[in-house]
Amino acid sequence: MYKQLLKGYIEKLKKEDIIKYIENNNYQVSDKEIDTIYFYIKNYWEDFFDNKQETWEKLKKDVSENTYLEIIKLYQKYQKYI
């Protein structure tokens, strides 16, 4: 059930939604990293839902260490809701 709800949300997600979230929470993320985050969410959301380590490793290589650590924190924070 949660997976279907998440799928519907992600299908409607726009890059501007990510930018707004980042700005509202005072994160420091480059434009390139925003593109990368958006790409991963849109294309690998099921891997993140299933916590596939190979996808996490790919993401880690594509963003800065600080950004990756913030993503991990957010994942852990919201994981309990799904």
C-alpha cells in the first residue's frame, strides 16, 4: 500500500519541489547535485524503498560526502513512516 502511495507522489514530483525543500531546510546543495538527486528519486525510488545497497553506493559516488550524509539522515528520518 505504502509503495503505491509513494509511487503516485514520485510520479508528480518536480525538480522545483526538491529545490524548495532544500531551500526551506537551509541545505547547501549544488545545482548539479539537485539534478542528481532528482534523477535518482525518479529512476531508483524502488531501490531506495527496498534499501538496495548497490544504489546507495552509486549515489554516494555521484554527490558530495556532505550531501550524501544529509540524504542518509533524511532517509532514516522518513523511513519509519513507510
